Amino acid sequence: MKALRHSLTAQIAAAIALVSGLTILLLGMLMDSRLGGELREETELLLLSNLALLRDDLAAAGNDPAVLPRLVTRAGRRTPRLHLEVVEERDAALLARSPQFDVPQEALPRQLLAAQLLPPDPTRRQMDQLRDQLGQSTVTWQAADGGRYRLLRARLPLPATQERPARVLLATLAVETTPSRALRDRNRRELAIALCAAGVLSALLGLGIARRIVVSVRRFGATASRVGASDLHERMPLEGAPAEMAESTRAFNRMLDRLQDSFERLSAFSSDLAHDLRTPLGNLMGEAQVALSRPRTADEYRAVLESAVEEYERLSRMITNMLFLARADNQPAPAAHWVDLDQALQRVAGYFELLAEERGVVLRLDMQSPDGVPARAWADESMLVRALGNLVSNALQHTPPGSAIRLRARVAADRSCTLEVANDGPPIPAEHQPHIFQRFYRVDASRQGSASGSGLGLAIVHSIMEMHGGTVAVDSGAGRTTTFTLRFSGNPLT
């Protein structure tokens, strides 16, 4: 049973064998029931026809009960399996009986059939119609010797004549059904043998069919086992795959595409990160070695320490960004509340005001909201400011001197809001736009000297918006302003 639960091949084979067995069993039971019904019909028709013959023969003999022994003997010769008994209804006096035939009183049918219902010279169709009216007029009886019989009891009225008054006779007819029973038993044994043979054959056939069905599943496993860091190019072929497995095959290949892309970007990021970490560490080591090469004054040592602090801050920012992204997937929902957008924009602008002046860039703020709707967003204020700060920092790196960076906030009537950071820098190529918010992705292959230059800044923005249930998008192209858009829902997070 354990192997059956864990083997798809065994389950399919067992299912085919079970369905085949049940089908054969149901067909066999139906055939057995039909055979039994037909045998019963033949027996009852035999009883009715012999009752009609007895009635007609008795009428031809002038309804004289004295001819009954001869008629009973002749009926037994005509139908070897037939037995008859005729008695008086009034006092149950025996008039005629087949040899060695004695039916107990308790075995006789309780319902009597009127012999006058039988048509003269009945046809098969008439007998069939009359048989449907029998009801409980026939019963089965098993004799002491094991023989089985179907019994019919009928009333035979004799009309009055000049010599004798009217009388009523009771005729009991019995047909031995032991041969029919033996036929059904033999048929059932053959059915059982056929059922066993069919079960074995269907199980073997099902095993072969199941193995062909699970070929695609085995190919999945074989392909997956070949996939490694150096073999991410492996793909499942669509040719020859069953139609039901086509979508799974495509999904599996898309998963491998994503794995390969992520692994390649992760490898590139690891290399870039090593360079980015090596630069500040090299600076720190070089300055320390130079400072220790000979005695220095206190001011010289102070200058070395101040330079080291800058490098430490750079390393700290890089590590902080990496830790934020590492925790973003499992971080709980942010502590959101209504944030005043005007204050948030002023706060971000204040952070970058001096840097923007050094680069000859102007920061412009724009706020729009319908009358009666406060200019605010449902968000974690520190995360909102961080997302805007990353976008502004990114814009400062690409905005040429003498131009402006525009920070716009638009609030809708449903209290949802849109924040935009636009700049006049070079456009982002269209092929890179769907990927720039992915972790470790960089448009420019040349390294920047910060974590944002390693593809983490925009990834952090994307993670922040996901945690808020919002979205981030970019619109850029030749002759158009590059605009990053943050969209926050107007409904408080629950």
C-alpha cells in the first residue's frame, strides 16, 4: 500500500485494473440477472402452456375427473421436468399425481390462478401477457433431495352435467429448475475466472500505459537532476509532450529562465559587490599603512580618521541596504498612518538641497489635491521618505547641470495619491525598463561607487511599494522626461 501511495505508475495501473474489473463485474451481474429473468420466463411460460393443455384435454374428455391420471401421465412424458398434482378444492381429495411428487402444504403458492383466464390455443404473445399477470402465483421450492422447483397453483372449475354437480379442482404444476440453476452457477464461475484474468491483463496493460504516461514526469526529474550552477541552460522539450503537460512544461521552462536570469544577475552582483567592498577597504588599508609608515602629528592622524569615517559610512549604507532587501520578503506590514505629503516632500528636498546646488540642479516641488481632500498618504513615513530619497538620489546621478528635478504629489478624490520624481537626464532604454526594479539589476555595466550603483536603490523602492500594497513604474524615452511614479492606495492597510 505504501508503494501504491508513492508511485504514480502503480496508481494509474491500479486505477485501470479497478475500472476494468468493475466494468466486467457489472456487465457480468447484468448478464446473470438477465439470464435468470429469461430462465424464469421460460419456466413460467412452460407452466402456463401445460396448464392450458391440461384444461383443454380435460374439456375434450367431457370434464370427467376419471381421465386425470392418464392426462397427468401424458403431460409428464411430454415434458420430462414437469410434475402435476390435482385435488378436490372442497376436501383436498387426491385425484391424480405424478410419481414421487409430494409438495408440502406450506410450500404451495398462496395465490391461485384461474385456469379460465388462459385463452384457447394460446400464442406465445398471449402467454407473455398472461405471465405478467401472475404476480405471486408462482413460487420456488427446494425439495429434501436438493432439487429446486417452480410451482404454479391454479383453480380448474368443472361445469355441472346431468350426471354430476359442478366441481372445482386445484391443480399444482411444478417444473424442476435445477438444470437452470446449474447453468447460472456455471456462468458465475466462468464470470469469476474471466474477472480474475481480466484483472491481471488490465493491470499489466495499465502498467504499460502508465509508464508511457509518466514519461513526461520522468523527463521533468531527469532535466531537474541535470540542472546545476553550470547547467542552467537545460530546458524541457515541448515536442512529444502530452497536451495536458504542455502548460506545465512551459511553466517549468519559464522557472528555469527565471533561475538562470537570477543566478546570472546574482553572480554579476556578487562580482560588483566585491569590487565595491574592495574599494573602501583598500582605501582604509592604504591610508592606515601610510599613516603608520612614520610618526604623524595629531592633525594628520585626525585627517586619516576623518577619511576613514567617510569610508565606514559608505560601507554601512551598503550593508544597510542589503539587509533591508534581505528582510523585505519576511518583514511584517509597515506601521502605516496618514502622512502629510507637503512635509514629506519638504523633508526629502531638504536632504538633497546642498548636493543639488553643488551639481547645479534645481529641486522643484508641486502639490495638487481636490478641494476638501487633505494632501496626505496612508504609509509608513520613514519608508515613504526613503523611497522618494532613493528616486531623487538616482535622478541626481543622471540629471545634467542647469536642469531641474521635479517632485510632484497628486491626491485623488478617493484619497489615493501619486508621487512622481521627474528629471531631464538621458532616457532609459526600453529593453531595460521592465527590469530596473529587480534586485541586482543595473542598466549601466560600469560600477558606481555606492550601493545604489549596484542595483539596490530601485529594488528597495520596489520592495517598499510592495509592502504598502502600491506600485512603482517608470516612463522614459527619447524626447520625454524620465518619470518614476509611486502609487499609494487611499484605503488604510489592514
